[in-house]
Amino acid sequence: MLNLTPKTYYTLGILGTALSMCQAFFAITGSPASLLDNISLLLYGLMFCFLASIKGTPMRRKKQLVLCAILLVLSVAGLPALLTYLVLAVLWPYFAFIEQDGSEALRRPMQLIVGLEIANFVLRMLAGPGGLTVLYLPSNVLWLLCLVARGWLLVECYRQAERNL
């Protein structure tokens, strides 16, 4: 019998992060790999929605996770670059805040995500369309670091879910 638990859903996020990292390596080398990005976004969306659908989850948390899913959809909705960067800069720190909820094990990954996402937002604004092209590589490297922080957060969430079973 298949037993779906929060660990299963965090695994979707971890796989999404791994695909995003592969896509980031391709971007750093100048090769397009948008399919990997699309699949990772799908996995993140499934993770948010499945976590929100767990029986017994408080309504407030369900609403917060649905908001994460909505922010994810907005990030690919064809918004102007500034709004897309802003949505992405808010999404993962918000999710980290939701998950942290007093957990000491998630405090460090949350702090790292917040700091890196702010730095990434600023750098993307400088390197964005019509910006400083010399900042494209550092921007992509910083994006990769954001992905590493996301991966760390999701692995810690997985471990926490494992301890709670």
C-alpha cells in the first residue's frame, strides 16, 4: 500500500530543487534547459498543494500554502520582469517562514534563504533587461546559491517530518 506523508511531498520539492540546480548549471554555461525549469516548477506546485491538502492541517497553514502555490503560478504568468523578480524574492522566504514556525532546525536555512533572495533580487534588478550584462554570470551563480539554500530547507523539512511520524 502506498503511504503518502509530508515526507513524500517534501521529496517532490527536493527533486524540484535538484532539477532547478541542473537548469542553473546549464544557464551558467550558456545552454538553455527550460524543460527542467518547467518540471521543477510543477514539482514545487505539487508540493505546496499536497502539503495544503494533508488531513488535519490547520486552515491558516492551508491558506498560507495555497498562497505559496499562487505566488509560484504568478512567477510564470508573464508578468513584467520587475514583478516576476519580486514574486520570486517573496515566495521562498515566505515558505521558509511558514515551515520554520519556531523550529530551531529550520532557523538557519530560513535566514540564509531570506538573505540570499534579497541579494538575488537586487542583483537581478541590476542585471535585468537593459541592465548591466557583466552581472549575468554573478546573478546566475547567486541564483544557484539560492537553490542550494532551498534544498537545505527542504531536506530539513523532510527530516523534521520524519521525526514527527
